Amino acid sequence: MNGNSFQDALDSDGFVVTVELMASQNDGLENFHRFLDEYQSKYQRKPKYPEIVAISVPQSPGGLPTIDPNTVLSEIKSEFPDSLDAIAHVSCKDRNRNGLEGHLRDLRRTGVTSLLALTGDRPVESKPIFELESLSLLDLIADLNAQTINHTSPDELDQVHQFFTGAAVNPYKYTLASAWQQYAKAVKKIRSGANFLITQVGYDTVKSAELIRYLGAHDFTTPVLGNVFLLTKTAVERMYASCDQTSVDPQQKSHDLPGTYASKELLEQVSSEWKTRARGKKAMLERAAQQTAFFQQAGFKGVHIGGFGLTFDDVDQIIDQSQEIRHHQEVETYQDNIHFPSPASECFIDSDGEFILPAAAPKLGFKQRMMGMTHNHLLSFAGETTNSGKNPEGSFKLRIVHRIERATKSVLVNCQNCGDCFLPENYYAVCNESACVKGLVNLPCGDSNAVTGVCGHDQSAVCAGELVFEAASAVGKLDHLSQQTNPPKVAELQGTSAVKNYFSGIDHRGRVDGKVPSKKPINLIEIGESLHAQIPRVNWSMNNLIKQDQLNGSLAFLSGVINRQISVGVEYIAINVDDFPVEVRSDLMRKYVGLVSTLSEPINGLPVCIDSSDPVTKRSGLEAYYQTAMDPEAKLPIVNSINIIEPEPILNLKKDYNFNVIAMLHDRVDKDGNPKNVETVDEVHQLARQLFDRLLVHGFKPDNIFFDTAVIPIATDVEAAFTYKTLNGIKKIMTDPEMSGVHTVIGLSNCSHMMPNRIAINRAYLEVAMEFGLDTAVLDPTISYGLKPPGKQITGIIRDLAQNDGSDPIKGFEIFERVANYSRKYGKAS
């Protein structure tokens, strides 16, 4: 358990081996102690051989209770050599979100870094939880990584603990719907932060090769480990029972190993091998070695070896024998011993790595058509009833809507009245809670019968994932389904009207990062400033993502920065990446513009403020915004900024895009064409008029223009009357009838630079600036300006600065003394 040794191994050129061990039936850990002892005393690395890099600890495999991975690893962690890591399995079956987060914190405290995130097997004799599933668990892990970044000193970020998480994929499915869903969900897992994949147990070399071909064709470089399971007679019988429809009772609700597949031929062969124990074990290890050789030749990154009673000597023999096979045998010579596909097997992936879909889409089912029509009518009626969602509480008609909703949805989809309906996401085909025994919002889990697509836990029902695939295909939405990742249900809405909750904005569609956006307490256009590369944690996270472009702690941290600003009601989110080399700025700007567009979809999109000194980066930001925003013309972005000295870069952009612009009033040009500082209120106003006229000529409207009068720190405002010029310049611009409709903007935090108690100063400065007519500010919106009144002392100082035109030096010095006293009172500058 040495830091990120497993991650380092996956980043290397070698072929890796992970070993899954289990506690004994009486919760003994002798298997682990023995393996670790023999690993240290016997293991010899050989050049270019597969390397044992990690021990994997499952959580209640098969849904049967076992000792928890954290307990196991807490007890044995001192026995791990530096070269060996531990992978803890984390599943969603036994814990709700709070329980899972607490469990993850326990694992972090134990020193665990590597995880395998699973939905989990359905418990055999207890009620399952499944509040989260594999995708939302990956999101939770990423969020926890982000929290760790947020709570770590910027100087220590390079040593910050970050979970390295993998996920499962089952490529051994023989219906098109299940196969497509498994591949789509694997891609979603990668995008949700899965750093590696481990396959389900399977004996089909064609399906194994298809997975690698598909991922490669779609430019995914995520390492994949093939599952090598020591196949005993008991194991193969349980696998066969899980998929053979002739050998089970149709009323049976669950199989031994749902989701796995063993053909009749495999069952017969393994059964014949185990007529004696010695012969059975020899054949079992040989098959495992052949699988290992095949996976290595097929482009897998490694193998995950497991099985009851697995020992170090077993693993060592499998590795040695696999290399003999790999170097001296072609796959064709041993393929018959590891390739046992279903007789119904079809090729679903073409030579280019794309799914082969039917030319004609299936027809809409009756229930799907009826549910879609009914749902739309209910939404239309409820929308009129609630006046587009305004104050729906207590409405008699809305109670009628709920009754109609319950009646129709109960008949058509067996609605469970969860209050947070995912019917639209399921293309009106199924209710997640009634159609899926696990109630998953992101279907499927992988437990379906590999051959028939029937639920692995209820043979009377087709897997809900299959039904959603058919429904999406019928309406031409497979591309949409392949991208769709649903958030967890809002648990507190159980038993309430889903239609009412939709219009009230409190169901999952109206939430950002699980929270209902709050209403702003202040009448101000807010531009969130927190996505700025000069902020140390933001810079560190952005830099990490240059190296690894998927959801991890860094991306989750930056997503949290964005989501927090969205949830408090900002009008724009500013993005600045100028702290990075110019050659990467354009790509970074595109990335974060797209991220803001994606994360703001629940509120129908949020425009960005593209903040850069580089014209190419500005153009890249605009290109990305017009490609990713929901309605870019309705919600124009802001570009920061234009000035009178070099206006051409902005004016050239206007030829290709519509946008708002921040116009800087810092510098002017004198009559000889030389740049000069703006020093008076009149000069501020004159420069604004000059830029205003020029911008109108180039197609900007007054409402597109945001004048920045330049905030100077109050700590330096002694005799130069900077605050006077800034605030009175705002007043003169906003009261000029010829420029009616324009905006004025300030960078609020500049006012408190080099001062202590900065938030208090910012509150006071903002209140006074709004009294002078300010309507826009670049600020940290999470502080919720307007909820708390500013302090009287600092507000008085800023009001006096706003009246100090510099003509009375004594008055100016008195104000300066008050600023100095305030600074001494509240301590060290920040």
C-alpha cells in the first residue's frame, strides 16, 4: 500500500497482474497473510514477465456478507512491501450516500489509494440500498478527491491524497441491447473518472477482442484488465445455472452468479476435468495461463486473477506458464480451451470498432406512446395551472394533477411515486424503481442473462436496460442515451407529485450538483471570478488536467468551483487561463467553456466571461461557446476586454460572433496619439463616450457594453482620489441619457488588496458603488453579498473616499489615517 504504486504500474509499459483474495468463512485472514509472506519470500520479477502489482479485496461478493475490505486492509497494511498495492472494492448495495462517503473516508485514513467502484451484487438475504450505483459512486469519489484538494494547503498539493478508481465492464453479452448498454456505460464510467476497467468473468475471445477494438477506435486509452477466474466444477455449475433457461424454475427470482455466462460445452468440459482433484486443478491453472497469454496478446493491460482458495504458488505458476504459451504457441492452438461463446453469439462490433445496428429502428410500443402523450399533457396542464412553476403550493388543480399522474403512471409503468421521475430519461419506457430490481437510475447493472436479456434477479422481467435501449432506438435517441448520465434521485421527494416538483424546480432536473439554486439577495449582475488560473488550487488542478483529461479529483474540484457559482445565481462565470503558456491557452479555454456549458444545463445554460489578454484565446473561447452553449445568441458571452489603444482584436472578433464586451477606461489617447492615464471623472466619461460611439458603429448595442472604470486598492488611495474617480465615473456614465442601457462593472476584490478583513471591505465598497449606479461586478458569488450589511466604520471610510476629489490634502490624509487604523485593528493584510 505504497502511495500510487498500482497507478504507476498501469502507467508503465509492463503487463500487470492483480490478485483477488478473500477472507475465510470464519473471517480469518490467513489467505492474505500467507500470500503476502510468500510474495516476499518467493516472488522473483523476471524481465518482460507479467508483474504482480496489487492485491484486491472484494466486498460481499455474490451478495453474501463477508468481512469489510477496510477491516482487512487495516489489519494487514503493515505487511505490504513497497512494490505491492491494495485495491479495495466499494459497492453500493449496503450503504446510502452518507454511509459510502464515511466508508471512503475510513479507507483514506487506512491509507488506501486504489479502489474498484461497483454497483454491487444484490444482497441474498437482506434489503438492498442502491441509492447510488457505479456512475454516481464514481462521482462521489471524485467529489471526495476534490474536497481533499480544497482542504489542502497549496504548498502541499503535490502530495495530496487522491483515490485512483477503476470500474467493471461486461463485454460478454449476446443480445444487442445489453451489449450496447454495457459498452455505453463503460464509456460513461471512464468519463466519470474510471482510471482502469476490469472485465466480468467470461470465456469468449471474440467478445474480449471486440472490447479492445471498440475502445481503441474511440480513442480511449484506459487500461483494461481481463478477468481470469480459477474455474472449478462448482463455479462453472453456478455460472451455467445463471444463464441456462432450461435448468431453472421460471418463478425463481435470483441466480447464483447473475451476469456471468457458461456454455453447456464449457460446463461439460470442466466437469470432465474435475473427475479427480489433481487433474481438475492442473486443467484449471492451464486454462488460467492460456487466458493470461491471450489477454496479453490481445492488447489488454493486465489480468485480474481470482478464485476460491487462490494461493501465491497458483498465481506464480499461471504467470510462468502463460509466458511459455505466449512465446511458443499461437492463440489458435489453445483457443478451443478458452473460447466458449453462446450458440446465439453475433458480432456486434464491426472492423472499425462501431456497433452494427439494425437498418430499421423498432416501433414505438403502445405503453411508450401512451406514456409519452400522457406525460406531455400533464406537463402542459400543470404548467398552465402553476403559471410556469410560480408558487404552486396549495393549488387545488395541482392536487388533481397528482392524482391523474399517479393513476396513469401506475397503470402504464407501475409507478412507485418516487416524486423525482426519470420517465423522460427512459424515453417513457420504464419506471426505474419498478422495472429494475435495484432501482438504478443509470441502467443497466450487468446482471442480466447474457443470452436472453432477462433480469438476472427476476426471470419474469426483461432487463430494464434492454427496454430503455429499445425505446431510445425507436425515437432515434441512441446517441443521446450514450451520453446521458443521470444524477441520483432526490430521496426527500418520495410520495410527492413529480409533475409539481418539476415545475417547482426541486426535482433532479432543477438542481445543480444536487442542490436547488438559491435566489440572489442583491440586484446585481454577478460575474463569478473563481475559475482563474492565478488561484493556486485552480492552477494546480488545471495543470493536472493537461496531463489527464477525465473526471478525477482535479476536474471534480474545478466542477465544484463552477457548480458553487451556478447554485448561488451568477449571471456569468469568468474563465482566465492566462497563467499558462500561450501554446496551451486556447485548448484550456475551450475545455472550461465547454465544462461551464455542460454543468449549467440544468438551468438552461449560463454564459461565460472570456477573460484573456490573448486574441487567439478569446477567439477559441467564443468558438467553444457557440459550439457548446444551449442558446448562445439568447445568452451572449462577455469578452474581457477592449481598450481605446488597441481595439482592433475585439472589433475583428465582432465580424464573426455576437458577444458582450467589457470596455476598459484605464488609458486614453491624447491629441498626439500617445497613451495617457485617465486621471479625472471627465476623462473617464469622455473615454466612455468615445468607445461607446466606436462600438455602436461595429454592431454592438448599448446593452452589450460593460464599462470598467478601474478599481484601485483603498490602501493606496491617499491623494490621487482613485476611488472618487472610479465611483463618480460610474455615476456620470450611468446618468448620461445618450448612453442609456450600458452597464458599469468593477473587479470588486481589487478594492481590498493589501488589506486585512477583505470581505468586509468588499461588502462596503460594493454597497457604496451601487449607490453610485454600479450594476455589475466581478466577484466571488459564494460570499452572498447583500445578505449581511457592511460594517459602519469601513462603509464610512469608503463613502468619504468617494467624495474626496483630492483638492483638500488635509482631508485626504485624515481618510488615509482612518484606513491605516482600520488595517491595524484587523491585523495582517491578506
